[in-house]
Amino acid sequence: MRQVSALKRALAKCQAEIEQASGRRAEQMAEHWSLQVREVDHRAKNSLQLAASMLLIHGKTTEDVEVRRQLESAATRLTTLARLHAVLHEGAGDNGVALKPWLERVCEGLHMDQTVVICIVAPDEVWPAEVARPVGLFTFEAVTNALKHGFRDGGAGRIDVSLVRNERAYRLEVADDGVGAAGMPCTGLGLTLCQIFAEQLGGVFSIDYDSHDRGFRSGIVFAGPGAQAAGPDPARH
């Protein structure tokens, strides 16, 4: 009996040592991959900034005013993407990105004109960075379009950014009470990018306005993290 008891204690000690070693190995692997991800993020940011610089250089060498304007616009967007990329990963924890603070950071750099109020409603949820990224980039583009076109004459107003969930899916929407369809182009780079971000989310992009009234809405219906893409929101039809 003594030998059996001693053998059991030895096996238990061996098992504990194995589990402890496995735990240390897992922690080392997690730390290694975390460092690798941060390195990739850093390189991506630098690549975006380098591309923006190259576009600006090419813009200064062309005599075509329109080409220069387009290159400068593209460079500005790449610089913005680099900044948002850095902001996203600086705020990301082990479990992902806190959604509402991320959207607040996205919009805070846009809120230059105090006569236009930006209000954000979003759930207190943590999402994977690969899902939070297009949500933030869509918000940036849609709010930028609203400020640029909806309030181009400098009038006061409000922009509402909302991310809500119903029984079927999430709906991300940016709505303003600006000049409406009269000032907002229904084509262009901004809306094209919004469509791309919707596709990255596996969602459906839509715009909504009344040609005789103020205000403009753009939004995405999508399934959310870890789910299949949603179909169109029936409330839109």
C-alpha cells in the first residue's frame, strides 16, 4: 500500500510539473505571437505612410492641377488610414477592441467645427480587430462626407453615429440633418470606400434621403463578429 501511495504521489507531482511547463510554454507562445502581430502592425503603418509620401512627391511633379488634387486627396486618406490603424491597435486588448471608445477616437479628430455636434451610440462590446477596423473606417468616411457636403456652408447641425442590434443583425448608420441630397453626391470616392468597407463586413450598404427634405443617411446591415453575413434590413423597404 505504501508503494502504491508513493507511486500515486509521484505521478501527481509529475502531472503537476507537466501542466506547469505547458502553461509556461503557452504563455511564451502567446507573448511571441503578440510581438509578431505588433511588428506586422508597425510595418503596415509605416507602409501606408510611405505610400502617402510617394503620392505627395508625385503630385508636386505634375503640372496637371486635377491630377495633383487627386494625388493629394489619396495621400491624405492613406495618412488617415495609417493614423486609424495605429489608434486601433494601441487600444486593442488581448480580447479585441472596445467598440464605443474606438468609434469615439475615430470621430474625435473630425470634430473641428463646434457648430456640428457628433453623437455616438454603440454597445459596450469588445470585437475582434478585423471586424472593428471596417466599422471604424466606414464611420470615418461617412462622417467626413457629412461634414464636407452636408454642412459645406458652415451651418450648425448634428451627426448621429449609431451601431445597434436587432433580432437579426447589426446596423451601423451615420445620419445628419444637413442640406440633404442637394449637397451630398451619390457617387464618388467616399461612398465607394463605404461600399468596400460594407463588403469587408459581409454586409449590405445603403443610402437614404428625401430629395425635398434635409438630412442624409448611410448605413450597413451586417451579421456582426463571428456570424454569417446578414441580408438587407427589411425596415429599409
